[in-house]
Amino acid sequence: MTVTLYRLEGCPYCERVVDTLEELNVAFDSVWVEGLHSKRTEVKSATGQRQVPVLVADGYGVSMSQSARIIAFLETTYGDAESSDTVGV
């Protein structure tokens, strides 16, 4: 199962997602995108949008943006039962 994170250097929202991925020991590939929205062709062609962070989890058929939504998904999907009980849905 492949997990890919589209991210921008220096983006605090992207770093929150990275921290969560690392805390949950989820292996992931990073795809660094350009700073200018108009040059984010790689994330646009993969997800249909230019916003970051974007997480693509192929095994779950998931492509989502917004760090809070991504973190909730990660904690629910990859966290232990105790962690997922604390996630508000």
C-alpha cells in the first residue's frame, strides 16, 4: 500500500501531517511541490487540485487535503484503538 504526501517546503500544515505520519510509523513518499500554485502541475494531475498538503493512500482509495482532515484519517486508520477513540469525526 502506497502513501504519498504532496507538500511544500516550509509549510507548517504539511509538517503537522509529517509529524503524525512519523508518530504512527507510516511509511510514505514525499512529493515536493512548487511554491507557485500555477506551477504545481504534479499535484494537480494526481489529485485535481493545487492545494497542499494532500495525502494519497492508494490502498484506501483516498485522496484528501486539509491537514486536520488528513491527521484525523491517519489517526483513525493507522493509530491504535485508544488513539482512534479520541478522534472527533
